[in-house]
Amino acid sequence: MNLTELNRIATAMVAPGKGLLAADESSGTIKKRFDAIGVESTESSRRDYREMLFRSKDAMNQYISGVILYDETIWQDAKDGTPLVKLIESSGAIPGIKVDEGTQALPMCPGELVTVGLDKLAERLTKYYERGARFAKWRAVIDIGSGIPSMTAIGVNAHALARYAALCQAAQIVPIVEPEVLMDGDHDIDRCYEVTQRVLNKTFQELRVQRVALEGMVLKPNMAISGKKCAKQASVEEVAEKTLRLLKACVPAAVPGIAFLSGGQSDEEATAHLNAMHKLGPLPWGLTFSYGRALQAAPQKAWSGKAENVTAGQNAFSHRARMNGLASKGEWQSSLEKKAA
């Protein structure tokens, strides 16, 4: 393992003013997104959509540090025969790959899930590295509800995340460690804080046990945020203050960077929260975005599967990428959204 090189890549992934595009939706998830805009989800329509994003020069060159790909996408070529990974590399961004294989019900733990995909992961990582991937992603899912999460669910998911991270580093690939505490319930921000603290503490304990070099990884956590169904939604300032307090308590300064998931927040909410955190700096690690839906909802709608809408889709993507790039330096203002509209 060349830790200097892993650290260089991890640091580049969280460079100031740039963040990650999560374009790793599973076939099922992207079908739902395409259904919403009236587009049939086929191998070629998925390729055309992602090619549109990767050819958005303004966004990719200036605001996107890396792209998380799905297995189908990393092997696809653009319409002109150029591998999609080459489009990403030519923009100066780093190709990455989602390697987990989804979730299964966790035995003896009703309503809880465990992420799977460790079998044969070492061989898959070798092939992904040859194709150009320099970082990977594995998502663990922790739900908040009545009597959950259990320490069983937190423990097995943290253990799997750490095993995945160790396998990545052995394959010279930077692991994105993503323990996501979902925002689907009616819990308040303090409940989210308490659960996320337990999850992060257990995750870093397991990472140390598995001898993962913290200098060669990126953390992708949720923010401390109210559940979607909670009657009292925390303010932007409260989310920023509590999220930073939580991260400073749980995440060692050796970690080069933290890239938030949007987790169901609206486009502007995700941007505003990130921006507010940078107003409270300085911070011990790079802090940026790794958004999927919060970067893509607008371009998907603008594109709607029509070739004549490619420029409109790219413009919408560039706008959201720019807004988040500014937020990752604490330079975003809501008035910039109005101007674009």
C-alpha cells in the first residue's frame, strides 16, 4: 500500500471549492428517477444521461473533484466510443466506483439491514483499478425507529465498512466510508445526533481494528438533522452547529476529508447547510459534498430524455455544482439561486 498516493487522492477528492458527484444509482433507483420525468430506463438512456453530465465542462472542470459510478457505468463507452471513465479523467476529475451490493435483512433484528458484497470484493477491486477507478464507496444504512437501531446493527455494519475499507487500501483504492443514519422518521435532531455519534464512534473503532490508515480514506456521513416527519424542523444554523460539534467529537483530524451525503434534503437545503458549516470554521479536515439527488434532480428534469434538452440539462447541472462549490468554501448566498432562476 502506497499511503502517500492514497492520501494525495483523498485530499484531491475534498479540494476546496470542489466535491463529488454521486452518479452511482442502482438500476432500480435510476428507474424511479426516470419514471418521474417520463423516460424509459434502458442501458442506452442511462448512458446518454450520464454522458450529458460528464460532458458538462463548466461543472466538471471547476466544481467536481470525482464521480462515483455504478458497475454498469464504469464499463460503458460514450456514443462516440470514448470510455466514460476517460471523459471524467479528461475533465480533471477522479473516477470512483460503488462496490457494495445493496442490503439484506439482518437476522434476529426486525426492521434492520446489513450491507453485503464483501465476497470476491478483492478481485473486483483489481478490475476496477485497471479500468481507472481510484476510489470506491460502500454504504451502510442505519434506520431510527421504535427500539432501533440496535447495537447489533450498528456493529455489523461498522465491521463490514472497515473490512471493505481495508480491502480497498490493499488494492490501492481510497475507500469512501459511508455510514448513513436515515432521515426518514419522525425523530428530532437530538435523536439523530445521539444515534450518529454511536454509529461514527463504532465505525472508527472498527477501522482501527482492521488497520485502516485514516490518512487514506474519506468519510461520507449524514448531517445531524431532523427526521422528515418531525414536526419541529431544525434551522440551518442548528444543523450546521450540531453537525460540526458531532464530527469534531467523533472524526480524527488524520482523516483528510468529509463529504456529506444529501440524504433526501432538497437541493437548496443541502447547499445551505454545507455553507453554514464553513461559516463556523476553521475545520480540522476538508469538508465538502458528495451529492446524488441534490446535484441531479434539476438536470434530470431539464433534460427529460430529449437530445434537444442536453444543453439545458448541462446548464442546470453546472448551476447546482457551482452553488455547492461555493458552499464548500462558505461563499454561497441564497440570492445566487434567485439570479439563476
